[in-house]
Amino acid sequence: MKRIYQFFNLAPAPAFFLGFLWSILDQEHMCGHSWQMPVMWLVMFMAHLTPWFIFLQQRKFTRN
């Protein structure tokens, strides 16, 4: 059960980062020079980084 919780807690940040990369690399989207979607993906990625910081900090101190 812990692994399932961990997955759902940590999965959004990489997914939002992939969305950011996809929207930047999508040439058809960039023809209109619209930066709303890439900015939205980047803000969502940054908003979901906190669980990663907590996970890595806990992992650092429990591995000793």
C-alpha cells in the first residue's frame, strides 16, 4: 500500500514536466507563439515538487 501511495504522490511532477517538454517541442503549437500552456505546465510542475523534496530528504536520513 505504501508503494501505491508513493506512486500517486510522486507521479504528478514528472508528468507535468513531460507536458512542459511536449508543449515546448510541439512545433504546431509554437507557430502561434502561445506560451500559456508551457507556462501552465511549468507552474504545475513546480507546485508538485514538494513531495519530491520530502521524499528525498526522508530517504537521505533513513538510509544510514
